[in-house]
Amino acid sequence: MRLMKNMRIKHLAVFCAFAIAAADCLLKADNMPGNMRNANGKETAALAASKKKEPPFAIKSLPIVRNVTEDSAVITWSTNRPASSWVEIAPDDGSHFYFKERPKYFDAPLGRKKISTVHNVKITGLSKGTKYRYRIFSREVKGGQYTRIEYGKIASSEVYKVEPMRFTTVDPSKKEIKFCMLNDIHGDSERLRALLSHVKNCDFIVLNGDMVNYAPSFDEFYKGFLSALGESTNGSIPVYYLRGNHETRGLGAQDILELFPNDSGATYYAFSYGPAAFLAIDTGEDKPDSDIEYSDNNDFDSFRSVEAKWLERAVADDNFQNAPVKIAFAHMPLGNMPDRAPWHGIEDAKTKFAPILNNRGLDLLLSGHIHRHASYEAGKNGLDMPNIANSNVEIMEVVVNANSIKVRTLDVSGKVCHEYSFKPKTAK
């Protein structure tokens, strides 16, 4: 009995010693910097920060409609936190959007709904030359593992008291089209808004490169031009985007196809609209790949060689060859420029692309890059088509039909600066 009593006393003593040590540790912890409360019981910065309300889940800007074809379109937008997204579509038939349940198209390119802050929903099975209304939805994804996903709130565009956003699919029988082109905005969203304010009845808009200075992340694209573009077009004018040399710079540059995916799987592609066929050519960087500015991270000479193989196929395609009008876009001019000393990137692009474009019926090449307006006459520029470089402070309007191509540029005030008229090679 005495032995058992002594053991109980020893155990009690050990427990008390442990309790005192634990309390001492807690007291010390309470007085450590960064703990939730200090010795006086007041909140520390860490506790105050933990109580700060997180901004509500939201769609960051109006969407843009991209890469519209006869039977499809891509709707692109961004959210402030990861989400899964979808689009609802309705015909523009006068019925209210709430008249009935509308078909849903999900951002699920691999069969699984994508969780991201960038959302690209491809809508397929549409009718050509038809106007559609649409509504975008994003559901926040808070976490999850394996097949279990924790969802948050849903954000969407409005259709109750406001008109839904709209787009029209391509009508190949349309006799005349009008498009606008901008380039070299370099993140000046206010200048972009001013230039876009003069857009009237455009079928689509071409962004011909250097819309930002560099691409550290996707946020730079939205801050620099995508938010302004969505607001100015109300998500209702189709957009075709082409990379410039500045969008090749920064850690976000390698993921640009996540923001601007194309059916070609590359940053260069072809499309048709009304009587015209178009080529969107990526000219890459303007300096040698070994230039110190690129930190040993470029291989654009090889990139352009691969692209040249695609370009050979594109100009030989029946859809391109049979089009009454043929126009190409390239951020950097591809012809001879006697008023500018040659740089490696332009010379490499010219050497690889110009021979492919010549003698293929091209009517016009539209460029940017040089930050001023310039017109290089066919036959004198090493090309058999004129090459117009648009200024960075002007917007270009182009009206196209089977018998004429009319070009004019406007400055931020709406003043007409330059005008041209060309006759397509197939015109009678």
C-alpha cells in the first residue's frame, strides 16, 4: 500500500511539473511577436489581418468574343479567384432570356471542367450568319481533392434588366465586310478606349501585336487592354488577336495560348470572313535570339522556320485560294523598308515568309511595330502586294468586297489621317 501511495505521489508531481512547463511555454508564446494577442491582450497585426474580409468572388471584366467562324465562337473572360465556368446561349429571336432553360457550354477542353482564373468557352454547332445572345457564369472553386470539390458562390453577367451580350457568326455569302485594326497600344488602355470609341459597325477587330509592354502574368493583359476592350465592345464584337514581339517577354508569355487558344494550336492561324480569307502571321522577336535582353531564353529563328511550313500549307489551302480577297496580318512588316535600318528578326521573317506570300494572290499585308504610319508599295518592297504599317496612335478601318479594298486610319480625336483604295487581284 505504501509503495502504491508513493508511486501516485511521484506521478502527481511529474504531472504538475509538466503542467507548469506547458503554462510557461504558453505564456512565452503569448508574448512572441506575430502571435494573435500580445501580453496586454490586444490584437496583433496577424490577428487583424486574419479578420480582414476577402473581396467577394467576381468576374473581373466584360468578356470578349474571339475567333468566330460560321458555326462556332470562343467567349473569354477572367475571374478574381479560380472557378469553373460556362456560357448559356439563346437565339436573338425577341424572347426574354428567361423564357426557357438555355443550353450550356462548359470550359472543359479535356472533358473535365477546367478550374482557372482564365476562362475560354468554345460554343459549337451554331448556324452561319446568325445573331446569338449569351450569358457567362463562373462558380468559385474553394478547394477539393480527388473527385470531391468544394464550391463557393456563382458570378454571372446580367440579363434581367439589361440587354444580353451578342455576337453574330460568320456569313460566307456576305458581300462586304468592315473590320478595324489596332496595334502597339503597350498597355495604354485609355488610348485604346479613345480609339475604339470611333468604331462603328465593325464586323470584327484585329489586335496586331504589342498590346502590352511585356507579359509577367495574365493580369497584365487585362490591365493593359482586355478589360478596356470588353467594356468598349460590350463583349459583342469578335476579336482576332495576334502576338507582337513584346508579348513574347515575361514569365507569362509562355502561357499565352491559355489566354488566346486557337484551333491551329499555335500563335499563328488562318480564318475567313465574308468575301475575304485572312492569314495571321506571328513574326516573333525583333532582335537576334542571343541578345542579352532575352536572358538566353529565345529560339525564334527555329520558331519561324516551323511557322513557314504552316504558311506554305495555309496559302495553298482551297479556302484561301478560292477567296475573292486575300489579306495577311503580321506585326512586323515583311517587305523592304528603305526608311528603317534592318533588324535581325524582321530580316529573318522576311526571308522565310515573303517568298511564300509572293505569287499567291495576296492583295494586302497589314502590320504595325514601327510606331508610325508607313505605306510600302507593291513591287518596290520585295513583295507583290502593298504593305501598310499602322501607327500606334491610330485605328485602321478596312472595308472589303470582291471589287475593292478601302483603307483609312483615324486618330484619337476621330480625324481621318490616311486613306487608300486597292483593287483585289481577282476583281474583274
